[in-house]
Amino acid sequence: MGRQSLGVGGRVQEGVGLAVFLSDAQVRRLTGTSDKQAAARWLAANGIRHWINAAGKIIVPASAVDQGAPSPTGGWSPDFSRLTGA
């Protein structure tokens, strides 16, 4: 049986590769621990959105860590408008 993930409208779809949440292995790699309490503390301390589901599993949305490539200027750019007269 192929991988399953929730599809549009809550239906389960077979073979869908779009990752909405980090896998358990990805959470372990990100936090550096397999201990759930320590991982949750690390996520909270680093401002990464997550929650614990009813089964006690740490759920981290992929969007919480996928911010794209960092900007070479650190997220800012100089304002040259006074120099160019714009």
C-alpha cells in the first residue's frame, strides 16, 4: 500500500507526495533528540510552531520550518532613493 496523506476535503489519497507535516524522522533530525518532551521544549525555545496530538505525537507543519532560502543581505536592502532622487 502506498503512502497516505490527507487530501482536499479530508479524504485520504494514495501516493500523494506533498508533505504537509514533518515526519517523525525529520522532527528528530531538527531537534536532535528522540525524546518527545525534550523535542517539544526545543521547538518551543526556537519559536517553531508545533502541537502534540491526542496520541502524544509531535506535529510540526512543514510551513513552520520552510522559510525558503535566506537572503544574502539578511532580509533587508538599502534605500538608495535619496541618492537617485527617486
